[in-house]
Amino acid sequence: MDVLRYPIGHFDAPETIDTDALKGYITDISYLPSLIEIAVQDLDAWQLDTPYRPGGWTVAQVVHHLADSHMNAYTRFKLALTETSPIIKPYDEAAWAMLPDVQKTPVNVSITLLFSLHARWVHLMEALTPEQWERTFIHPEHGKVFKLNYIAGSYAWHGQHHLAHIVNLKEREQW
């Protein structure tokens, strides 16, 4: 079951996040919308409504979750860049996945949102100085301070993690 839940394992940040690692994170984030679009392009309504694992979200919920989560990440980046170690607002991801916009909105709307959001986010990240990558925010649920360079890696992983949920489901179901 853990393989279905974490198909690429957990995010394990390197001790030192260098320029090459950051470039890789930015590349992963920049390509994610295209990879998600390709992964779901031939799925019908029934397939999009199929959970990627028992007790897990449907494919559609995963796609909408990526848009919700990455919007929050982008906002957190901007807060960290414009405020001194702000305390960010957590949100209930599971509750968001049950809201009417997730239930009723076609996945292509969230994919379009991901394309636009990631374009802006990538432009922002590509322009950051080494000092800006060290900027932080505080996550009250974790009681921790996070640097933007770590967060970039975490969200690069996050996109690949959910992409693997979709791709692995398609392989298991031979879609």
C-alpha cells in the first residue's frame, strides 16, 4: 500500500541545495503541466473518477489538488520574498478536494491554470538571487522554518509524486 501512496518515495532534500539542484527543481516544475496534460488526455469521465489507490483521491481530484497546492506554494514564495519570515496559512487539502469546484469543474480548467501558474512561478524562480533562495516562511502546523530552496525541491517532488499516481494507475488498469 505504501508503494501506491508514495510511488516515488518521500521527498528527501539534499543537505546542500546547490545551483544544479535548483535548476532541476525549476525544470521539473516547468514541465509538470505538460506531463499532467499528457497523462490525462485520453481518459474518459469514468477513468477520471477512479481513485489512484483504495481510499485515495480520484484522478480528477489529484489534478485539481495540484492546482490548489501549487497556487498556495506560489503565494508562499511571494510572501517569503516580500515579508520577513511570514507565518503562512495552512489549509485542509482533503476538505478542498471535496468542494464543488473540484467535483464539477473539468480537469482541463485546472490544467490550464497549472500552465499559467507554473509559467509565472518559473519566471519568478529563474530570477531569484542566491540570497533570495535563502528566504524563509514559517509553517505553523509543522512548527518549522522552511527556506525557498527547500520548498522548490519539495514542490518539484510533489508534482512528480502525483504524476506517478496517475501514470501508475493507468499502467495497472492498462488504460
